[in-house]
Amino acid sequence: MSTSFSFPQYRRLVNGRSYYKVLDKTHMEEIQIMGKFWIRYELTANILPERVLIEDVLNLHDKRWEEITEAQFLEFLDECRRDRYYQPM
């Protein structure tokens, strides 16, 4: 399914452990928590599997992701910065 989106779009995994800011169809950021740490990933989709991942996130494929607001994304990021340790990649 290919739908037209205005960007950025915001998503999270249904388990609440990863939040996504999709900047366009080839770029996204992920904030992931693991225990007391949080990690920030930037993805530039250069190969097909990475482009498919971004499409899946946008289209909520298999109901693994849910749509959220920018405010929810920023609140999660603030919580990570306040309550967890940053783990650089």
C-alpha cells in the first residue's frame, strides 16, 4: 500500500519501546530504549530493505506500529533525556 503523506510523520512500536520520526520516504529517526539507556538512530534508506522498513512504519504494517503526534514523540524524547542514560552509536 502506497499512500501520500505529509512529513514528518510520527510512529511508535505498539510495545512503546521505540519511537519514530519519519522525515520522508528515505529518512527516519528512531529513539529506542533498552533498560536504563536510550539510543538514537538515523536511517537513510539506500537499499531496498531499508526503504521497505520505512514504508512499513508509515503504513503501520502488521499493526506493529501506531500513529502518534509530534507532542507524544517529543514527550518521549524528553522523558529519555531526563530519566535514562544516552548510549551513543
